[in-house]
Amino acid sequence: MLEDLQIRDIDTVFADFVCTREDGGTDVLRKAATIVSSAVGQGNICVDLADLFGSSEVTTAAATLRTSKMVGQPGEYRPLVLDDANRLYLHRYWKYESDLAKALISMASDLPAVDKGLLKDGLSRLFSRTPESPDWQRIASAAAIRSRFCVISGGPGTGKTTTVVKIIALLLEQAKGSRMRIGLAAPTGKAAARLKESIYKAGKDLEDSTTAAGSIPADVFTIQRLLGVIPDSCRFRHNADNPLPFEAVVIDEASMVPLGLMAKLVEALAPGTRLILLGDRDQLASVEAGAVLGDICNTGHGFGFSSAFQAFIAETAGCTIPEGFVGNSVPVLADSVIVLQKNYRFGEDSGIGLVSTAINNDNAASVLDGMKDSTTSGLILCETPPRDSLQKKLAMAVVSGFADYLRHESPDDVLIAFDQFRVLCALRQGIYGVEGINSLIENCLGDEGIIRPDKQWYHGRPVMVMINDYSLKLFNGDVGIALNDPESEIGLSVYFPSINGVGRKFSPYRLPAHETVFAMTVHKSQGSEFERVLLIMPPFSNQILTREIIYTGLTRARTSVELWCTDEIFTASCEKRIKRRSGLRQALW
């Protein structure tokens, strides 16, 4: 991990600050302060002194740091915190981690009173009356009612949103007419919009099964907006002193939520409020520090359920927990984490489902040959072309992928057609990154007359918003398309998907920071789905190439993926898992 860290000016300045207040400090303190600051910038919560100083010197280095007035034990207010396991933190991140771990364990331990008869009846109405063995959606629903804290994980197509809508209905039924305010949120505007649409559709399907369907909330916010972000600051209006006005909060795409934001969200929950997290534990972690959902789910490690949980599930859901999921002495969090097992989108013959499962099961090499000869239906592996033939090869894919989106008349239809296909890149910069690929795609489509990219703004230019703009209600990840508009002074406007049937268009010059988005990074694609995907991996190694990149990119597609990747890069990437240093998993499990 440490060999990949990049030392920034801010890391050096922070080390100077710490050492100045230590009357010059020591080489050990300076190195530790520099590296822990850099590590947080690279997504880690802490650093292990054994990684930093080596096993032979770690005892001496730890003793030196513990004598520094700038380094404290857990609970002390010092710039740096060194715990008993020799993990070194910036104080803020130690507090985020410590507070979050304590809060989640407390919530998972809190078992509110449940009307088991009403729950059993509700599960029978909302699910099949003869449950599968086991029916994990049914088990997840019962688990979410049993405890104040519940995580529902699973890959795309496992029914996370469908399940949570039924959980909301069950919560409303358990309230028996009492007030039950439920807040719905996601990390990005794009993810929030998708959750809103999914909940609306799933709620409609429940109208014949429960009278609570009409009370399912319709509004979905970004987490920042839910908390009431204060402009030009890192603070929120809702916190421990001014908690959120909800009895339950549901967060979708939780894998994208960094440690700091998750800690602030949990801090803002009123006593007794339930928290339900939805997300794919195998997806990429957040861009900012932490791999919170992975740590909460204990990704990569098995766990069982307690005997009390098994009895509750048998009584209310009519399901028997399989032998492989039965535990004796299990951590309290184990009963609050449910991983949905059945995929309703990718059948047994789906290449996307087959390969993504193989990747997560450390068996990716076994599917290489099938990806090349198309025996993995809907997924094919091609060698990434060299630079000199990249545009020619790219033209064959993108001309067919983007040929039809501008043939539609209404802006909403154009946007829907555009989202049928997308190019995803592992990298951001370089000829194989989104910057280079977007430029090549413009050349390809321009050569075919599909677009005329002879100036910055042209008819058909797709753009992605890069920052939140609450005044315009445009959020990080929102995608719009510039289209001819006779009402505009410059002849075109940028159209974004309608909200509640109301179209939205803006002058290009009013948009917040944005970029062209024929191609987007795999990171930015989280929370999105497309019918078809072209996933481009560079023909050279890079530290960012991991199994999470490939898994996340593949599972953005609903029907088919063309993966450009060499055998060597595919195998090496699938063998490399993102490892972010943190003490959260140990604290929870």
C-alpha cells in the first residue's frame, strides 16, 4: 500500500505543522505525520506502523511516537492517534471510526418490540405464500423489522430495492397508524433519481397487497441534502443536537458513502431511529476515505446468524437458515447483515452473471476462454488495441452504440436512447482514459456525421455534472445533452431528465463544472445502469486496476458487455483486491 502513496504539498505542510509544535520533532514523527496524511488522501483511514517502519523497527517507532505530545491514545485530543494495535490515525478519522462503530453496534443490539403476528401476515401478503428455502428477500425484510440497524447487500438484479419497499410497507404496518416518517437518500443525485423511480414502480406493485402502499414516501434526496448541507462549509444543519425528523432512514448505494459522511449521518439520527443500508459490498469503495460498506459487511469473510435470529426468522418468515449460515457465538452485527443470493436479472447462462461471480469467488481465470469465444452469453473479451489502431477499433463499437440517440424528437427520448449504451474506462487520464477516449469518440461520430464537434457546444454533446448545485437542482453525476433550441440565444440548451413530468433545460453557460461523457470512469458509473457497455482496460498495469473495477464495470450492463482487456491484465486485476487500511472491521466484527 505505502509504495503507491503520493506525497502532496498538504502532507508535507501538515508534517511541518506537527513537528514545529514538537520543537522540531523527530524523523519518526515527521515520516509518520507525512504518510498518514497522504494515506487518508488515498482513501485509507489509518496506517499500520508495521507497513510504515517494518517489523524490525515498529516497536521502537511506536515507543518514540507515544512519547510525543502530538500523538495521543484513543480518546485523547491530539493531532495524531496511535491505538493499541499500532494503527496511526489523524484524530478526525479516528473519531469518525470510533463513533460509527459504537453507534452501529448499539443500533444492531437494539431490538424494538415487534408484533410478530402482524409481521408474519405482512410477509405472507408481500411475498410468495410458499417461500423458497431460503427466501433471502423475505429474511432480509424480517431482519430489518427485528433490529434498528440492517444492511441489505447483493449484486445488481438481486432485488435490493424491491425488498426495501416491502420493508417500508411492513414498518408502516407495524406503526399501526402512529406517525412513521421515513427518509430516503443516496450519495449522488443520479442514484437518488434511480431510487425514486424504482420505489415508485415497486410501490405501485404493492397496492393490492397492503393499504400502506399509499404512504410509501415519494421524495428521495442526496445524503448531503437530507442532512441539510450548509453552503461553503463541511457542516450540516442536522447533527446530534438537531437530529433528523425521521423514525427510519434508508440509504441506497451505500458502498459509495465515505467514512466521514456515514459518521455524520449516523450522528444525526434521533434516538430510536432505524437505519437501513442498501448496496453491493463487492463494488468499488467510495472515492473519499474508507470502505465502510465492505467493513460493515465483513467482505471476504463468512459469518453465521445467532440462534435467536434463526428462531425469529422461522417464526415470522417461515424460513430455515441453511447450515452454512448457522453460527454459535457470533458478533452482534452478524444478525443485521443480509446478503441477497438469488439474481433475478442474470440467468444461469448470463455471461455477466457468470464472470462477475467468478471474479468474486477468486476463480476468474476459469472463464477466460469462454469470454473469448462468446460461450459466456452477453459478454465477450477482446484484446485492447494498441494506440495506432485504437480509434479504428473504437469506431466499430461506438458508431453502432450511439447511432440512434439523436434521431428522437423529444429531449427525454434522446436521453433515454443515449443511456442504452456507454463506454466505461478504468482510467481518467491518458489515451485509454476518459479524456482520451471521449476525444476519439467525438472524432469517430463526427466522421460518420452523427455529430458535428467543430466547437465546444454542439447538437448532441452529452455532459456530466461534476459538482452539486442545489440552486439549479443539478447534482454530481447528472447527465444532460445539448440539443438545438430555437428559444435559446445561442441556438441550443442542455436538457436533463424531467422531474415529475416537468422538463429541464439550461443554458450551457449556467451549468456547474461538467465534462463530456460519451465515456465515463467506472467510478462515476456507480449508481447507473445501461443496456450495453464497452469496458476499456489499458494494455499496461496500473495500481487502480483491481477486481472491484472490473466487477463494477461489468455489472453496470443489463444485457451485454464488450470488455477490452489483455489476459494478463484481466488475471492480475482480478487477483488484486482494494485494501484500505481501517480499524472499523475489527471494531465491528
